[in-house]
Amino acid sequence: MGKKRKQSETQAAEPAKKDEPAPERPKRTLLGWKNKEEVEKQTESNPDSSSQVFRNKEKVMVTCSRRINYRYRHLMLNMVSLLPHCKKDNKVESGSSKGATLNELIELRGCSSCLFFECRKHQDLYLWMSKCPSGPSVKFLVNAVHTMEELKLTGNHLKGSRPLLTFSSNFEKDAHWKLLKEMIIQIFGIPKEHRKSKPYHDHVFVFSIVDDHIWFRNYQISVPHNESDKMVRGGLDKMTLVEVGPRFCLNPIKIFAGSFGGPTLYENPFYVSPNQIRALEKKQKAGKYAKKVKAKTRRKMHELSNPLEPDEFADMWRE
Amino acid sequence: MGRSSKQPTLLAEDTVEDDDVMDDLSEEESEFESDSVEEEEDVKLAEPAKNAIYNRDGLLEKLQDISWPENVDWMHKLSLDIDQEKEVDVNDDLARELAFYTQALEGTRVAFEKFQSMGLPFLRPPDYYAEMVKSDAHMQKVKGKLLAQKRQIEEAEERRKAREAKKIAKEVQAEKLKERAKQKKHEIEAVKKWRKQRQQSGFPAGGKDSELDLGFEDGKSFERSGKKRPGVSPWDRSGGKAKQAGGKGKSFNKGKKNREFRNSKFGFGGKKGLKKQNTADTTNDVRGFNGNVAGNKKRKSQAVSNNLYVFCIFNLIIVVVLMGSKNGSEMDQDYEIPVSTPSAFHKQETEVKPLQNTSEQEMNVGRVTSVHEIATEENKKGDENDCSGDNIVATDEEEEEEEEDDDELRRRVEEFIAKVNRDWRAEKLGISVSA
């Protein structure tokens, strides 16, 4: 009974303070009711107070499937080092029931989103991005992986400094790209004033859609400095970027409404799974032999159909 | 569901492919070649699958659900939209990366301006040290790699330069040779022309007054003469190289020389006999004759020492003889004086005689000097025996002088003895007379 009273008390006390931020919530957390008109009205009435109250409490759980190979594991670790607001968890068996276990794990760790690196057959890497409790979730195929450890990526930056997120303009083209952009901003953007973050900005993330894939790059910003911390005049023109890594390319496969499941909202019409590609290759190789056999039979048929004329000089020298 | 629907289309494609596998194979291969390694797996369907799900409303709804309030401060998002000017070709690595780079750069510029306007810190100050994404050890590795790369490039550059220089040098050399040949030809031409002109103007070519008959008119002097091996005897298989090869030249070109020498020795072409016959060359060849002084000197010094040795021996003999004779004479006299006066008389007579003819010593006849004479004769003989050196003659003369001195001494001694004897005799006579 006491409990209930307390709750009611707090509820009674808070409305006075949190009158304005309260209507925001339905928009963010998706609890079912979406009275947009109301929300808009509220936000219009006092926009500055809402922005004051807004706090990004994003936490990302990063984990991977079992039997991941080292390259992809390193990629995952690189992501962990890039995102100070993430929590790394143990490997998860990637079976049919992984969705449920993952959801449970995320809830246990108190995270609001998840990056799940799923490795299949020791060679194909799938990346799941999911907003936790109520979706959506995206499954990507990851290509062209280069980890930060590669020596040709020569940049370096502060650990935990907030990155600038740059998106190519074609993210606004389609609904699914828009959704992906929003998810990326939430997952890869480090919350302002996160306790592990640093107050400077010395690297840029690039998300660019080329050929219906999302390409990821991470660059260090380097500007010639004077002795003091002030930048040189015209330093903006001399600004250069050095790549830090990692690099990868995300090929979206499917977007689900829920977290690790639910109805499919989007399906990539051009997607061919790597298994199918390999099968195709094999088939082509097998086709080589079939072709030879076919050619042989065709030749035989041809010889049968037009036989050689008997040579009149054949037994000329035979006596 | 989507996948299962995709499968049949793929299979259908496969069956189509089976009919013209060849074309497809080549196409596939070319595609794979053009792709870089990273996009190997990146194969797309040619046509979009017809029944792929696209729930636009659902997507938008979800977007609404998850998105932050619209009026959220930019500082929370830090997101920037950058226009891509043109479509980027995925397979062109350079263009693609450049597009990403420019996107990032533009984004940073915009962000920088925003930060400046808000008065917020942007880049980290140089004295702000904190943990970096990559460890120092790793950055050291990166640095090492960069340095190694730089060095490699420099080395390659150096090698390339050296190669080019060599090539140029070769060309220059060829040019020079060509130039020289050209000049030579030109000169010959000029002389010919001059000669022709001369002939035309009245000087006959073969006439006696044409003072010099230049042999290179026909250009033959620049070729080898008709004789195959000039200056080499016909039987010499080595072509005159045998002596050179045998005599010297092991130091350089060893193998070649060696071969030549062996050819000359064991035969390779040419006549086989007649090797030991004299020819003009061999007779004129004075290489075998050694005009060197060193050997003679040695021999000469040996001879001198020989002579000296002989001389010493003879001298010794003489001295011994002389000593013997003196002693004998003294003894004789000592003995004579007390014992036999008549003999002493006789002796005195004989001794006076040589005093009278000292000049003709060799003609001495006397008991006392006979021995000496024999000795001198012997000496003379010895001198005659080794009459090779002048100095020996000189010593002979000295010896003669010495002998003369000796004679003088002896004479004096004898005179003295004679005088004493006379005195003693006179005394005795006087005593005897008085007595």
C-alpha cells in the first residue's frame, strides 16, 4: 500500500516540474500511443525547455556469435574502443533462439540498443543493429572489412572523443535509408557529456551510400597547430584527414519491426546471400565438365550425321 | 519467405546459364577480375526480386517511434548531411575513397564553423594528453612501416637512375663510334678526291715524280694484309702468341692466355714439325743471352779471392823459406865464426861477388843465394800462372822491391859481418904478427 502511495505522490509531485518533457516520451520510447498533434503543440510551446531536458541515455551492447574468426572479432573490438557508451558482452550462440537470448541479455545489461556480430561458416559476417525493447532491428551483410590494426591506416585519435557523423545526402532518398540513418545516429553517436567521453572532437565518421551499400570510414582530423592551443590562421584550409579505421561496408538485408525478429518491414531486392554466390561458382566449375561432355557428344552426333566420303585413293599404295 | 521466393528465380537463371555457359563464364570472370578483393562477395541480382517486401508505412512509423524529438540540439546528434556531387563508381577504389574523404572534410569544415559560432572547443589542444584509440606501440609500428616504405621508394629511384645513366652512356659511346667511322670515311674520300684532282691537273699517278705512293687509295691498307698472320712464322700454331703466353701474363686474362699457351704447346692448327728450326726471328732473338752484370760480378769476386788465396799461400811459403834461410845464414855465420875460418874466407869471397853485381840479381850464382833464387823463381812461376789481374802484377813488383830491400839488409849485414871479421882478423894478424 505504501508503495502505491509513494508512486502516486511522485506522480503528483512531478507533473508540476515535468509537464513539458512528459509528452515527448511517447515519441521516443514508443509505448503505443502517438498523439502527434499534441506532441507538436507541446514542443512548439516551449522548445528550449524540452531540449534542456533531453538527455541521450543510449547504451549499446556489443557482442558477437560464437566461432567468430579473428578478423571480425578484431573489428568488433575496434567498435568497442570507438564507442565509450557500449557494453561488451560474452559471445552468444547463434542459433534460431538467439533473438530471445539477446533481448534478454540486453535487458539485463540495461542497454537500449545492440550491435551483434554474427559470423557464419567462419567467413560471412552479419551485423545486427537493433533498438532494444521494441525494435526495429536491421540485419546487414558486412563486406570489405579492414580493422584498425592494419598498418596502412596511419591515423590515431583520442579514445572516447565524440565523432562527427557525416551522412551522404542520399540517406534522405528512401524511407528505409532514413530509418537506418536515425538508428546509426543513435547507436554510433556518443551521448553528450557521457562520463567516458572527452570534450573534444578529433575524428569523423563517414556513412555513405554507394551502390546501395553503407560504407563506413573513420578519419582523424589533423590541423596544423601553433605553440598555443589556438589554430593557425587559415588552418581550416590546411585541415587534413588521416584515416584511422576500421573500414567496412554494410549491405542491408532486412529490416524487422521488432528487436531481433518481428514482421519484416524491408527486404533488399538485390541481395544474394554469399551461400548462393558460392553455390553458383561451384556450379559454374561443375559446368566445365558438363560442357566438355556435351561437346564430345555433339561432335559424335555430327560425325554420324555427315559421314566421310570413301577415299578413292585410299588403297593406291597398298598393292 | 523472401529468400524462398528468390530461390526459384535464381535457379531459373542457372538453367538459362547452362545453355550458354561459355558466354556466362567469360562474363563472370571479367567481373571478378574487375572487382577488387574486398568486393569479391559483393554480387547483386541483375533485377530486383519482384516480391521483396517494402513496407514504407511501417518503416516511417518505426522511424517516428525511435527518433529523438525534432528540436533536439545539434550538439546531441553531431550529424551532418553532405551532398554527393555525382554518382560514385564503386569499383574505382580511388574515386570512391576520394568521395568519402571529401565528404568527411566538408563535414568537418561545417562542424568547425558551427563550433566556432557556439564558442565551444573543437580540436583537442596539443597539451591535452589522454588515452588514444591506438596504442603507442602500434603507432611505432606504423611509423616503422612508413619509414621502410620511404626507404624502399628511394632505393628504387636510385636503381632506376643508375640504369638510365648506363643506358645513356651506352648511347653516347655508340654515337662516338659512329662519328669516328664517319670521319674516317670522310678523310679517305677527301684524299681520293685530291688524288683524282691531281691526276687530272697533270701529275700521273704511277709516275716517278709522284713522290709518295699512298697505299690507301684503294682503301686496302685499312684491311688486313694478304698474309694471314703477319709477323708469325708459318709453323707457329699459336700465331706468335706462344712466347708471350708462356713468358708472362698469368696475372690477368688467365683463362684465355692459358688456353692460347696450351694451343701453342700441344697444337691447334698449323704445321706440326719444324718447331726447332731457326728462323730469322730466333737468330735475332737475344733474349736468351744474358748481358746482366750481376752473375759476372759474382764470378769475378770469386776469382779475386782465389788469386788472393794463392798469393797469400805463396807469400807464406816465401816467408817461411826466407826465415829458414836467414836462420841458416845466421847460424852458419855464428857457427862459422868460431869454427872454421877458411870456410869463412871462402864465404866472404863469394859474398862479395853479389855485392858487385846487385843489378843482375837473377844471374846470381852462389851457395847462399841459390835457395833464394829458387824461391823467387818459384814466385815468378806462380805469378805467371795467375796472370789474369793487373793488381797481381802490381803486387809482384812490390814483392820485387821488398826482395831488393831484403837483399840490401842482407848485404849490409854481410858487410857488417865482413867488417867485423876483417877487424877480428886484423887484430888476430896483428897479434900473430906481434906475437
